[in-house]
Amino acid sequence: MKRSILKLTVVATFLAGAVASCSKKLDLFPTNDITAEVVYSTPQGYKQSLAKVYGAFALTGNGGPGSGDIAGIDAGTSDFFRLYWKAQELSTDEAVVAWGDPGIQDFHNMNWTAANPMLTGLYYRSTYQITLCNEFIRQSAPGKVAERGISGADATNIAGYAVEARFLRAYQYWILMDLFGNPPFITEADVIGAGNPRQIRRAELFTYIENELKAIETLLPAYRTNEYGRVDRGAAQALLARLYLNAGVYTGTNRFTDAITYASRVIAGGYTLIGDYRNLMLADNNLNTSEFIGTINYDGIRTQNFGGTTFLTHAAIGGTMNASDFGVDNGWGGIRTTRRIPDLFPDVTGAADRRSQFFTSGQSIDIANQTTFTDGFAITKYRNRTRSGANGSNPTFVDIDMPLFRLAEMYLIYAESVLRGGTGGDAATALNYVNLLRTRAYGNATGNINSGQLNLDFILDERARELYWEGHRRTDLIRYNRFVEASYLWPWKGGVRDGTAVPAFRRLYPIPANDLQANNNLVQNPGY
């Protein structure tokens, strides 16, 4: 079944007591009546607890769509990917939003502060999920498992679960490093209650993530052998490839050769592109296991919340759009794109490049007002419909899973790293990988390019065509020196209709003000 790990009873209730309302809570033990000795007393208890660790990516709390693990933010907006998407997409040329929720217009206007509630929510969501991972890893130590009388195959399975938790922790530390730079840091080795977490510098955190991923790479299940929704070694290698692609930003030292090495390992792992790009983000996209490398499993019945792909589907519907065409019961009239993205396609109808998925009827390509939904083309990429045209299981909460990595991204990492001078790859292979994407997009070779057309500008544009609205754009623009600079503008960048440069310090988001007050080990990022 599609959501096997999440079909487990996600109780592990004691873990929910570790609400990360500030990073100080990273070093506290949960304070409710269900203790670790109860939860982890059986092999089944360990697997249920692992389900909570994974489930925190797809759920906002243990009590359904109105519940929240994170204090100080509306539960409906506290889903991990919804918060991450806003930080990565609304701050760029790929998205604007019509709503006036506190702090949401700050993203595209690029005037956020350390008090922004959505940045604070994302920061706490990531630290909360790290807390869950730390506790699971701590309780899965061989000595702890043996003390509980668990041995043999059950003990071996638990050791494997802990390796998966180490990956999920490394992933969330990568999120914090990429967006906030210098977050609080704690692992399972730290003594609970010993004091506030220390602050780790970005370059040091890079090394930690790198070493963790290399340590667990071969300990994770082989490519595509784990339950759907759980990670395997391809996920570790994909995150390493992404880490190395951006190493120059994180550490000041480029690592493009390493990016080629790890992208190549993933590519050689038996993954293949699915046939039709427009099937990537459908209600039955659990069938895309050949291309997806780790997923957040959303299910309209079992993982109900107002974030993730439910948000990406509903919020993109407004104006004259018919919600039933997307398998949902209503549109939220929120998110659209600037003209920078449809201008990348030869025909916005998608008649040539099927990746072009825009709703244009009654929509203006130009944006006179960010708060007017019909200003800006709508995007139709996320649809709660199956390949056969049937609706998903629930018209309110969608069934579309969100891939953490796709094979297509690995092709593009390889190609960009070759163009940037990495060794171990070659230009002909890079061109072939790009043309595999374009052949799928066009349905034939008519969209293929030649070696003279393959350059870094083309790769940035191709990443937008292939990966738009999947949470990559801010990181890409920073790597290309086009996020804050005057050399690359888009509508309403910096709050100016035609766009403007913004101060360089905005390449990093601020450490939330609440956490600075709670943890005197933390120093704010420059500029805030």
C-alpha cells in the first residue's frame, strides 16, 4: 500500500511532549505520563515511534488537522512543507500570494524580520523534528534495546530504524543550515537538561551533515528496497549531491566534483524517469517510485492537514478556475507565479513543453497588485486526480505525495556541476541527461538542445521549468548570485513593482527573536 509507514498507529504520544517552542526544548525530556520505558518496551513500540518521526513531516499534530505540535503558530499553517515552500518560493520569482496573513507578504517584499511568524514556525518545526529524531536514536542505542530484552532480528530492525532517523535529522539540519545558517545544535549524545544548546556555525554544520550522510550511506537499505515513504541510500546520496552543489555558498569552497560523484551514484541506482511529466503531482503519484527518492506521504484520509500538497492544490485555485477540475471542493485564491516563469516556456498552453502548466483565462500575466489573485498566472501542477481521471480519496485533504528528491534533479546537478568545472563527469553525458528531461517534456526530440546551447544560464532556466514549485528556487538563485542582486529582478522583488535589489544579508533568514531571548548561546545573523 501507498502509505505503509503511516498506516501504523502514530501514537508515540510521549514524543509529542517535546514541542519545540524554542530551541532550548531540544535538550528537555518530554513531560507527560507516557514514558520512554513504556513506548519503547516492544519492537512494535519502536516501529510506532518511527512512524511518529516520519509522520511529523506530513502531520501538524497528533489530534488531526486542527492540532499542532508547534506553539505560537496556527496549526493549519504549521505543516513542514507548507512553511518550507513559503520560504523557498514566495521569496522568489516563482510565487506570489494574495493573502494578508501576518508576515506572509514579507517573503516576496523581502522585508522579513526576526519576528516573522512563518519563519519562526519553520525554524521550530525543524528543531522539533530534530528533537524527535534525537530521542528515537537515543532510545535505539544497542544497550537500551538489550536492556528491554529485545534481541535477534528485532534488534537488527531497530538499528536500521535508527539509521533512517539519522538521515531525517541530517535532512532537517540541512534545512536549518540552508535557510538560517547558524542554528542551535544538539544530538542524542548530549545530556538531557544539561543546558541550552550551543550555536553551530554554518561551515561546521556542513561538515557534520556531510559526515553523517557518509556514515549512514551504506547502512541504509539498498536503492528502492525500503517501504514506500521511507528512505534508502539513494536519499542520502541525493542529499549529499545537493549539499555539494551548494558547498560554495555554505562554506566558501566549491565541491562540484563531489556533486558529480554523488549525483552519479543516485543515477546508477536503478531510478528512471516516469513517462509523463504531468503525472508527477497527481493523487496516485505513489506510482512514481521509479523517479521519486524519498517522499512525504500525504493521504486524504490518514494524514489530514492544511499544509503540504493540500495547500499547494487548494491555494493555487481562484478566479474563474473550477475546483472540481482539480479533485477538490474549493479554492483558496492564494498563490500564483510571476511572469518570469511562464516566459521560460515557448507556449504557456503546454502544447510543446508539457511542463508548462498554467491557468491563464481571466488571469493577467502582469501583477499590478500582489493581493489580487487574478494578477499573475495560476499554476495547475498539483491536482487531486488520478491518472485515470478519478478524484482522490478526499476533496478537502489531498492524496498527492511530495518527493524530497527526484531523479530529474540529479540529472540537473550533474550537468551544472560539469559546467562549473567539476571533474569525473563529461559534457556529452551532461547534455544527454538534460535532453532526457526535454524529450519527456516534449514527447519527442524536438525540444532537445545541442552542446552549444548548454550553459549555466540554460541550466538555471531548465531547473525552473522542471522543478518549479517544488521548493528549490531560493537556493538556486542564491547559488547563481541572483537572489538579492540588481542584475536579476522580477515583479515586486523587494516590494517594488518592477523589482529592486535588496541588502545581501537577506541571503540568510534571521534566527527567530523568541529563540534569541530563550537561549543566550545564540547570536543573530548579521543585518537583523
